[in-house]
Amino acid sequence: MSKPDLTALTTEASNPRTEQLDAMPTLDLVAAMNDEDRHVADAVRSQLPRIAALVDEIAERMRKGGRLVYCGAGTSGRLAVLDAAECAPTFSAAQGQVVGVIAGGSEALVSPVEGAEDDTSAGEADLRAMHVGPKDVVVGISASGRTPYVLGALGHARSVHALTAAIVCNPGSAVAAAAEMPVEVVTGPEVVTGSTRLKAGTATKMVLNMLSTGAFVRLEKVYGNLMVDLRAQNQKLVARSIRIVAQAARCDASTAERTLAACDGEAKVAIVVLRHAVDPATARTLLLTHDGSVRRALEVGTA
């Protein structure tokens, strides 16, 4: 197999500001990294209209039963799996509603799997095995914008009429061209040449945060800035649920805790119970009538 030509990739270019990195005092070294990281937020900002449009598309398809499927290799794949895994406890996402797929499978989460990212057919096969279809959104993630595994995944997704999107860190890439809704966050040369777990990885994490959080906000999983649909599976999250209910319902912690217990731990229901002085069944009906929106449920009367 011929070696890919990486000379045109900004993520592979040498950064003139860090050419003496190994000779820098440690404070200067970490300051150089910090200075480079400052450029990441601006690169993401340049793509906000595209990110916002993609958030709305994801929310609309998820509202109709579709899934958000991330796919990537190496760092990109690990970030994909991380973001997907955190949606369940934060937003009570249904099993399989957000999925992270990494080239090489679960083994690749903790160690490199040789050749996994270069296998176009594996990308196709992994998405075929998931029965991706027209309701789903598939987001291919590739810092270089040329990863064969991701190209294979996007190719299959388009063939079954899923909506395709991409997160890349080089302009004019093959992965961006393969997606209907590309997000091109051009972060430039890395502090350590070619180490895209650095700025490119940070940019990717920022965009993934926006996609999943934005979609679930649109799906009424947040009231104000409170995660009112969290799944309290440990002591920390139980305590957070109590604080959320107390803040949203304007009551003390003891009242919030008792009401949460009466509402099977559902913060949304407890808030409506306390604000409207109704029983849990009535609160659930109000929420169901208003598509799970705490805000809209609180704005209506109960008579």
C-alpha cells in the first residue's frame, strides 16, 4: 500500500512557534501550549453557524426516533465514545440513542490497533452491523480529513440515506466532501508536529460537546441551565438532583429530597409537583402534554 501524501495537511505542518520546544524551560513549554490552545476556540467559533444547523438536524431526527452515531479512529474515535457514553447519565439518553464507534473496536480505546484506521471496508461493515438508516445522523470524525475508515462509514451512511456530517481539522478534505454537513475546524500546526491529540483533539471535543448538549437542550432535557433529566446513579448525582430541584422549585433541600423520593427520583416531575402543587401523576401528564418541557409545563395553569 502506498504511503499517503500528508504534505498539504495543516495538522502535519511544523509549527514555527514551537520549533525549539525541547530546549524551552518547562514554564515556557507549557505557556507555548497554552498560547496555541487559545487559537482553538476561535477556530471553533468560525464554524458556529454550521454547528448550530447540525444541532437542529440531530435534534429533529432524534425526536423522530433516530440516533446520533459518531465514528472515528484513534483519538477521534476515543473522543466519540467518550461523548456518547456521557449522554446517558447527563440527559437520561436512551440506550443506543447516541453511539460512538471506533475503528478497531473496544480494544482500540486503550491501545492502538494496527491498520484499523486504514480499513475502508471496516467502516462500512461497522455501520452496516448497526443497521444505520434514514432517521439517523452519522458524524465522521477525522482530524486529517482523510481517514479511510471514516470515509467507508460515511459512504455506507449516505447509501442508506442517513444524514451525514463530519468534524475535520483541515480545509478541503475528502471526509468533508463525503459529508452533507461538514464542520471544518482548522486548528493549524500542532505544538508537537502531527500530534493531533492536542489542538485538533481539543477542537473535536469542543464541537462534540456542542452537538450532544445542544441537541439534548432542544429535546427539553435542560431547564434554564439545569440538567433536569439526569440519571442519578451515584451519590454525587443524587445530591445534584436534590440541588437542581431545590433551585428550580425554590424550596429547601429537605423538601426537594422528599419530593424526589415521591417522584421516583425524576427531577422534572418533582419540579412540576412543587411549583404547581399537584401530585406526581398530574405532573407527568403536564410534562407529557408539553413534550417533556419543564418550562412549558410551568407556564400553563393546572385548573
